[in-house]
Amino acid sequence: MSKTNKVMTGIISTAFLLNLAACNNDTEDEYTSTQSQNIPDPPKDSNCSQWEWDEDDGGWECEDRHSHYYGHYFYGGRYYSSKSDLYKSSNYKKPSSSRNSSVQSGSSSETSKSVKRSSGFGSGSKSYGG
């Protein structure tokens, strides 16, 4: 292997490793920014054991496929069978653009078992290249 090939292999390897390190930092920043938002705790309700935060609507959606409430929205201590029903509710307030919602998480005697937070379509990792 010529000296030029060795140098090029070293440069490419270094660039690849630096790119990997940058990806890890992006993931940490994304996690920190999600945690810094004022997202209320998931509902503590025995009717659903898995929740997903809907950032756009400021409420929780039941993701427990074994629950009667699968696909229902939880807001202000009540279940809503659809987004339309949630929007029609007199106690629903659309979150402000700053994402600091006035959502009430509700309560019950059992703690939540699993929570999945998402920020919607297109929230995957960023990639830069040339």
C-alpha cells in the first residue's frame, strides 16, 4: 500500500469517527431539549400502561394495544376517543407556540409503566455531508 493510500485511509477514518462522535452529541442535545420542555407527567391510570406525548395537541395518547382506550387521548383527567372530541371539549386549550402547555395530567392510584415521547414526523437524526 502506498504512502498516499495510507494517509487517505487515515483521513477518512478520522472523519468517520468525528462524524460518529457528533451524532452522539446531537442525540444528547435532542434528549435534553425534550426534557427541558414543560411536559406533564403521563397519566397514572390503570386503564392504559403505555403513553405517547402528543406535542402538537398538548395531551397524552394511549398506546397500549391491550387497552380498551387504545388510540384515545387523555387530557384534563378525561379520555377522548378522537382528536376531534378533544378539540370540541370546553376544557381543552391548544398549547402555545412555546410548547409550554397548560395540560393537566390527571391522576389515579397506579403508576405509568411505559412512556414514549415523540415530536412528530421528521424528528429523526440530522445528517450533514458533502
